[in-house]
Amino acid sequence: MSSLTLAQLESRIATALMDVTYAVFDTATIDDAIRRALLDYSAAVPRHVNTTLALTSALSTNGREIDVSTITGLLDVTDVWCPYDPNDDRPTVCTFEFWRDDKTVYLSGGHAVQATDTARIFYTSVHTIDGLDGATSTTIPTDREQLIQMGAIAYTLLSRAADLTEQVTVHKDAPLTLVEMAKGSLEVFRNLLDADAATETAEKARQR
């Protein structure tokens, strides 16, 4: 994984935009653009993570609904083992549905579980960058730093264009120029994301 920090990425973006002092593009605008690029990347190539969850307070009274809202950055649930015993080499794999809106796993087959049980939840999650929104590590691969940077630059330009439409500028076509620049970068960014997503799908198919 990359060792990139938020401060380093901010500096790279400001340099690429010819604004090393952040006079035009402040860090708040750049950080918001990084978030948007990171969310796009996470949707295409999410992190694959797992955690154990004690069901003491997460399980409904009917023993079939597990509240997973405490799992930070959760995008989707891919597998559930419950009851989970780390010493068992034959885990109990559950049939389930994930209710995304209320972050609930509904156990749709087999027996109901108990509040004294532990579940192992396999899920996809958003990627992080060290220093952004409290994250302490960067989870994107090193060879995808430039991709995130490209997306963030495009979103920064779009934000600047939106801001300039409300102002009187020296060049009246400045907002339109920025939009066209951003659109070009976003098109390349999204094409590369599509390629990464296709590669991940193919890899999953081979693993099956």
C-alpha cells in the first residue's frame, strides 16, 4: 500500500494547478475534491475487509437482523459467518441479505443466532488517505496515487468553475474553460476506473 499522506497529496495537486501557495485553490477545496475522487475509486475498486462483531447489542429480538452501522466506511457486506469461532476450521456460512439503507444484515436462511454469539463480517469499504477525515493510513496502492490525484484535480477545477460563475472575472470565459479542462480529466479518470473495476471483476471470477 501507499505511504502517501494528505499533506503530500495536497501539495502535488497545488503544484499541478500552479498554485503552490494555495492562493487560488485552498486546502478545504482540494480536500473535498480528494474525497470525491476517493469515493469514485472506492466504488470501482473497494477495500476488502473483515471484522468480528459481538451481537450483544447488535442483534434484533428475532435473532435474524444484525445492525452493522458501527462498522466504519462500510459499503457492502459480502459474507457473514455466524456463530463465529476462530478455532473452528469449518465456519458457519450464513445466507443473508444486506439492507444498505439502514445498515442491517438480514439472515434469510438457517437458524436464528443468539445475542451471545459473535459474527465475522466480510465487507467492502471506502479507501482512506492518511490525514484525511481522521484516517491514520493510506489504503490505495502506490501505483494508483496518480489516478487519485487526477480525479482530485478535475474535481478541484469544477469547484473553482462553480465559484467563478458567481464572480466578475478578467476573462469572462474562465469558468467555461475550467469546466472543459475538468471534463477532459474526469473522462480519463473514469475510463481508468472502469478498467480497474473490470480487472477486479475478472480476478474474482478466476478465484471462484
